[in-house]
Amino acid sequence: MPVMAGAEAFSHEGGSTGVLLCHGFTGTPQSLRPWAQYLADAGLSVSLPRLPGHGTTWQEMARTRWEDWYAEADRAFDELQATCAEMFVMGLSMGGCLALRLAELRGDAVRGLVLVNPSITADTRLFMLAPALKLVVPSLKGITSDIKSDQATELGYDRVPVKAAATLPGLWRITQRHLKDLRQPILVYQSATDHVVGPASLKLLRSAIPPGQLEVRQLADSYHVATLDNDAQAIFSGSLDFVRLNSSVSRESTGGE
């Protein structure tokens, strides 16, 4: 199946600190590519995989489930970890949920997490109805490109495959169940206005993660895909500072001075 131009996976071999980035539901690596490039330019080793069913057609995605997306993130983690002394995981939207699940299962192998508008519960009408709608309709209007800036566009599907969306509650439930097991520092960026993910996801995180472990930074000038929006540079530089602060190896390996 041909991959959309610009939706390809990205990787960079840098220093001994590795960062795995996970894109969102119906999106592609393009939504995180500038972030990945920023971290790579700072000297980090970076992996940004394309999740199964993404970046091709929504019909292909309809044949995939959350287990497939997680398995690819898990595979990419193993591949990057093989060449790195330490690992950080970052993600946007559903990619944030995948990052949390990886940290739950990998434990101390993950040094820290950076999440942008993470989705960990069905707090929008679309995802609440998906399990029932999959029996009636194959797709619904897309959710990509929720961006405030008129200078950027997200590459993704204009339709949501309902069968694929109906599997998301399984990922949310298992991730929610183990949030209290997390011990890593977590940095969350939350957009003041988000038309895709509602406030319930962050509320769940706050209830499960102690304040000293969880830091939330507000993004005043971005919508859901904040990694391509007006506050992108704040995310990029803040995530690099987070890595340097929580790194267990020398500052030189993470581009520090």
C-alpha cells in the first residue's frame, strides 16, 4: 500500500539518549516531524514510526486495532533502545496514550514522558458512540488538522474509520488501570482550546499522578495539533530541557552545554 508523501517514518542516530515519538489517531509522523527533527538536531537519537494503517487510506486503517499500533510503537522502542543508554517517550493525542502504556510496561527503562494533548478516555461524542456506530456506518468526518495557525496543515485522513475507533476504549481502559504504577516524571502540554480531546483525559491524569511527578503547561495559542501550531517551539525547547533535566547520562550526550 503506497504511503502518502510526507507521512513516512523518521529516524536519526545521535547520542546515547533516545527519544521515541508517537503520532495520533488517523494522523501521521508528519504531525511530529518538526519536533523529531528539533530533538535530532540537538544530538539525540530519535525514532518516529508510522503506525499501522496510518498514512495510506482510511479503509486500510479500518482493518487495524489499537494492539497493532501499540505493537509498532513497542517494536520501535526495542530497536532504538538497542543503541541507547536511556529512553524517553513522547506523544501527541492517542500517541500520548501509547507513550503512557509503554511506560507502564517498560518501567525503569523509560526515563520520562512528554505528552501533548493526550487522549486517555472517551471524552468526545465521536469516540463515545464509535462502538455502536461501527455496526451502522464505515466512517465519519475526520478529526485531523485542528490547528489555529493558518500556516500549517496536518497530513491525515479526512474520514475516521469507525471500526478502528471502536477499539480505542480497550487501550484507554488498560492504560487508565495502571496509571498509578507510573514512577517516571511526566510533562504534559495542554492547549487552552482543543476541538478533539476534551478535559476528561487530563483530569484522569491529575487524579492518578502525584503533583510532584506531573507537570502541566498550558498552550494559550494552539489547538489540538499543537506540535504544528503557534506554540510548537515552546513544546520543542521544553521537551529538550526536560530530557536534559532527567537524563541519567552526561549532558554532552543530550546536547547540553
